[in-house]
Amino acid sequence: MDMNQYLSMFIDESNDHLQSLNEKMLELEASPSDLSIVQVIFRSAHTLKGMAATMGYEDLASLTHQMENVLDLVRNEKLAMQDFIFDTLFKSLDALESMVQDITDGGSGKADVSAIVTSLQAIVRGENLSTNVTSTSESEASATANNDIQLDEFQYSVLDQSIAEGHRVLYIEIFIREDCQLKAVRAYMAFDLLERSGEIIKSNPSVQDIEQGEFEQGISLYYITQEDPEELRQRILNLSEMDKVKVIEMDQESLKLMSEMAAGIAEVAVTSEVVSVDPKPMPTPTPDVKSAAPKEPGKVNVGTPSRTIRVDIERLDVLMNLFSELLIDRVRLEQLASEARNTALTETVEHMSRVSSDLQNIVLKLRMVPVDTVFNRFPRMVRDLAKSLDKKIDLVITGADTELDRTVIDEIGDPLVHLIRNAVDHGIEPVADRLAAGKPEVGVVNLRAFHSGNHVFIEIEEDGRGIYRENVLKSAFKKGVVTEAQAANMSDEEVFQLLFAPGFSTAEKISDVSGRGVGLDVVKAKITSLGGHVTIISTPGKGTNFSVQLPLTLSIIAAMLVKIGSEKYAIPLASIVETAILQNNQVRTVHGNKMIEFRGSHIPLISLSRLFDIPDFDESQEQETEIIVIRKGERLAALAIDEFIGQSEIVLKSLGAYLPQIQGFSGATILGDGQVALILDPNAFIK
Amino acid sequence: MEEDIKVIVFKLGEEEYGIEVDKVQTIERMMPVTRVPKTYTFVKGVVNLRGIVIPIIDLRGRFALPEVEYTENTRIIIVVVNDMEVGFIVDSANDVIDLNIGQIESPPEVVGGIKAKYLQGVAKISDERLLIMLDLVEVLNKNEIIQLESIEG
């Protein structure tokens, strides 16, 4: 089978499972006695193991198997979750993650996990010693039953019918001693013994492999017989150099469940069993094993049928590009139709417009992904950070279902990681300081996402020590970012913005968590490149709020088209506050800068014609000027233009790799007439 | 045995220039160009080439040659170099020739006022005909442009 075609699916699904394992583990840590969570974790781990084994990633499969052994004890209430068990399991998850990452990067997913495996085994063993014989055998048996050989339809129906006809169907696992010299011979003897009183339907490894000695210690097989299971077991054990033998009698239900479960884990049967072989003599399986078997798998096979499909993001990009072409043609058609004044044509074009706007909505929605996909890694991160910093922190996530364009989602992760690290490390105080300040010892970090107009806001708010203006300024003076004279006139917000200056860090000492050479300036650069901004609100002693504003999508935006002389420009609607017409005598000059009065305050009037050296227009030659008031955060400015063309949906296009980052433009768009219009970046005009 | 290459031949004034054909994407007639303020003076602006926005360089401007009016013969040669798509405005482009690499000689110090660094070499096609081979990577080198600009102030 060509595995490559399944590889990306495997990676995606493994990541999903790892994520849910992480989440559930955190949940379990919060309420360690909730066994239903353990069930979910167990199921997820089990599926992961099966997938890994199918794909031939044996290290992955066997590590998962060890985790399963631990979880199995937990869910059967043989083992109570304790801190060190959590730590070991989290470590295992990290190891699994790095293995999957290795596979993603084209590696073989191999890793040395012996240390973790040993501690997992120790956990399992430690519990074995303190429980009685029956329970050990029970958990052993159920773990064993999970490692199954895959039956094809024919074999399955043979077994199924045999049960129906009153034969005994046994699932047998035979382990030959590790030091055995002639394993193939021993295996043959066992097979021979079995063949004499029944029929072997399927064995793993296959008979051919066994004949060539190509197997390790374990053989598992399905067997139809009339013999008594326990007697049969003894007979096999009587053969020399047998380590242990397990015999489980199947009924129709357990057979069905086992064969369903087995799909995909066939290959793990040998490897994983080898690791779990315990040197000490195994207790005899008791008859109640039989009843345990169907019970265990019963919880495994379910999974709600998914009504979604995975789509390659590149295909969506192609779809998006094609769609944007269509959008341009639509505008062109609308124009032509209005010129042609043909009723039938106009109606058709109008209908097409409606359909294509609906289509546009759907295409855009296809690309929308809940921010959850980014947020879900944070609980674990905060847990580990809090542990390493010895702080107590509660991460509260709200609005995880808020949707954002996939391209934004892909980029926003790193900046958020940084901001959260920052909040945990610099924001929240150590427990002693918090108590001294009269705060509860557990600090709260709120991670919020919500829609607002054409934007999505992501806020990271904590109730920590807050930012002290003086500290920021002190550091700023030292680094020469601002002078004392400049600082005197700065608002708190402007002062906080200094934190985003390159090379700026107020951390007194570099801790393990932050101060890795990446500053907040990188965060800001990233967010700005996505067309968003960050603002900081902070009250000393009370906490800090980093608010990140992001555009909903990067591909299609609503814009106001304007004319300045013969040139056309697009201004994103999202940053427009209002449009107005201004008499020239309303313009005042303050310190050589043109200002206008707007809603009781004075805002600068920016002459685009002068800024862009537009040859055929100058607003000062006119009696009245059209203006567009734009906003960046709290600040406003007015742009003087010549004429409004109107509002339109435009498709954002890059200006290409050759042109440098030109001040004032965020890209270009193609208008209905095929001409290119530049898109103004209003943020560049407000300093 | 030295290789043959195919070369697109275009004119700036009286001089003939060559660009290897594998760097050329298409040759277009003059089309409406949208000016981009605040960029290099020789960047005429951007055009819409079947849905893709491409910056257009006036090659005369790039080489500090006197500008001329666009005519029927004016062409835009779209090239792709280092993943950058750029169009060059040239006076005319109407020939493709095969050239043996051995025919290309290293560039003389000054040819028609163009700095030698933009030149890959000069190919002698016949006694009357010299072809100036452009080094596109240098022509599109932005670091050099920035230096140039700051020197010229």
C-alpha cells in the first residue's frame, strides 16, 4: 500500500488527537477523579496508536501503547492520578508531538523514548504490586485484547458462524521465551498442538513468517475448537520454552468489536506486546476475563460521523483567486450594462451580481477557521509556564469559536504565544507578591476573541502588576528611544507603545520564558503586516490588557473608491469614519500644518495630491474640498480628495516582490475597467 | 562545444539589447499604467496583466537615457528574475535570434552610457550588428538602487 497518500491525513489526524489529548489531560488535571475524561483520553490514545501502527511508525505506536497501559489502570480505578503521573503523561505527549513533527518534516518519526517508556512502565508496575492478582490479570487482559490481528470479511464470518453454531472461538496469544534458540520450532509445536484439536483461522505473524523465524516472541491467533480454554492453555504452556499464554474466549459481540477495533492496529500487535512482556510470571487469566473483553472494546469504536471534509488550503487559494477574477468581471459587466441601457442585459447582470455576492460570502466562509485552532495550544503552554515559574495561573478562554481567515490564523499564532508568555512572565506576580498586594493567589489570564464590525479582536488581559509608566520611560531614556522632553507630552498609551520599539525590554533579568532575543517589536511587525494593530491598556497594580485588532480577511475588502485628479485610489471602509465636504475657509493652519475642526476637536488635513505629487489636482485651488475622515485607533485625520466614486468590494492584490514597501499603500486592486488602483493604507497617514 | 541560447532582441534608441528567452514571460503592447507615488523614478507604475499586478520599469529611465514618447512600437517585456515579475518598457522588440555563448564577449567599460555592471557582455552578430546582453539580476538589484539614490541625493 502506498502510504504517502495517507501521510498528510495521518499527520492532520494525529495532530488533532494530540491536541485533544492535551486538552483532556488538562481537564483531567483539574478534576482528577472524573473517569469519563479518562475514557475520552484512552480512546484518543488508542486511535492514535492504531493509526501510527498502520503507518508503520512503531516508536510512536509503542509509546502510545505504554500510555494506554497507564490510562487503562486509571479508568479501571486501579490507579489514582497523581502529579507525577500527569507529568509523565504530559512528557509522553510532548515526545509524541515531536515524533509527529518529525514525520511532518519528512522524518521517520523515530525517537529515543526509552526513558519515558521506563517511567510509564514503572507506573504500571508500581500499581501491579499493590493490587491483587485478579485485577492485574483483568487489566492485562483488556490491554492485550486491544492488540488484535485484523480479520478479513471471510475470516470474520467464519468465526461468527462458528460461534453461532456453538463452537468455541478463542483468541490466543502465545509468548515464547526471549532466550529461546529455535523460536520457529516452538511456534510450530504450538501450532501443531492446536491444529490437532481445532482450526487456526488467522495468525499474526503469518504461518510463512513463523516458519522463517521472522517473528519476535509473540504470536496471536484466532482459533476454533471444542476444547476447554483453560485446559488448552495449560497444554500449550507445557510445551518447553513458553513464557506465557493467554486464552480469551470470544462471543459474537466481542468478536465484532474486536475486529472493528483491530482495523489498523494489526502491525502493532507484535511490537507493542514485546515491550509489555513482564519478566515475572503472569497470573493465570481467570474466566471473568471473558466478560471483560466485550466490555472494554465497546467503549472504543464510537465516534460521531463527521460531516466535514478536509480541503487542501492551496485549492481554496486557487478558488479564491479564480473568484476574485470573477468579481472583477462582475464589476466590469455592471459597468457595460449600465452603459448599454439594455433592460434584459441589465436584469441578467443584476441577477448575476446577486448570485456572485452570495457566492462570495460562501467562498469567504470556507476560509474561515475558528481561532480555537490557535487558542487550543495555550492552556497547556500556560500550565507549563506557570509550573516552571512557580506561579498560580488560571487561563480563561472566551470566544474560541470566533472565526478568522485561515491566512490570518496561520500567522497569528506566534505573536499570541509571545503576548501570553509576556503576560504570564512579566504580568502575573509570584504568589507571595500577589498575597502581599491583597490579590487572590491565583492570577487570571483572560484570552478573548470577538467580532467587532469588520474586525476581530483578540485580547490578552491579566490581573497582574500592570505597567508602570516611569519604568518604561526610564528604560526608554537609557536606550535613547525618546528624550525626556518628548516624554513629557506623551500619553500613557503612547508610552506603553514604546514597548514595541525594536530592542526594547523592561525585564530586569532575562528569564527562561521570555528574553530569548525576540522582542515585542517582532510581535507588532507581524500584526501590522497582517493589517492589524495592537494597543495596550494598563493600570499599575491592577493588570494589563493587550488588544490585537485584526482584519476578518485579507483577500476581499470593502473600500471607498476615490478620484484625485485623473488617478483612482481605494481606501478601506473599515478605517473610514465619515466623508464630508469642506469649505476652504474652514481649513486652519496650526504650526504650518493644516487642521480642520471635526466634532469639536482639531484634526490634521492631509493633502494627498501633494503627498503623492499628483499632477492634475490641487485642493487648494478649489472652493470646497471633499474629505474622508480616517481613524487609527483613537486618532483621526482627514484626507483631502477630489471626488468620491463610490463604495465597492475590492480584491486585494500584492504589488509584487520588486516594489519596496511603499509608504502609504497596502496593495493594489483591479477595477472593473481593468485598470489598477492602489489601496491606501490609512495607518501610514496617522503617526 | 559551446551552447546555443535563444535571445529576445529589443531596442533602446539605436542600440540593440538581448535578454535570454527563458527569462522572458511575454511581450506585451503598451497598456495603461497606474502610477505608483513614492517609488523609484524609473518605476512607471503597475499594470494589470491578466489579473496580476506587475510593476513596470522604464528601461530608459533605469539606464538614465533620455525619455521618449511611447509609439506603436513600444513594448513591455515581462521578465521573471528571482521570483520577481517585472515589466520593462522598451522602444521596440521584434526579433529572436540564436546565439552561441562563445559569441558573447566580456563587456567594454562603457557602452552607450550604461554602466558596465548591468551588462553580461556584448555579442557580435555581424560586422554592423552588436548585441548588448543585459544582466537582469543586476538591473533589478534593489540594494544597488538604494545606494545609487542616496548618492544622487
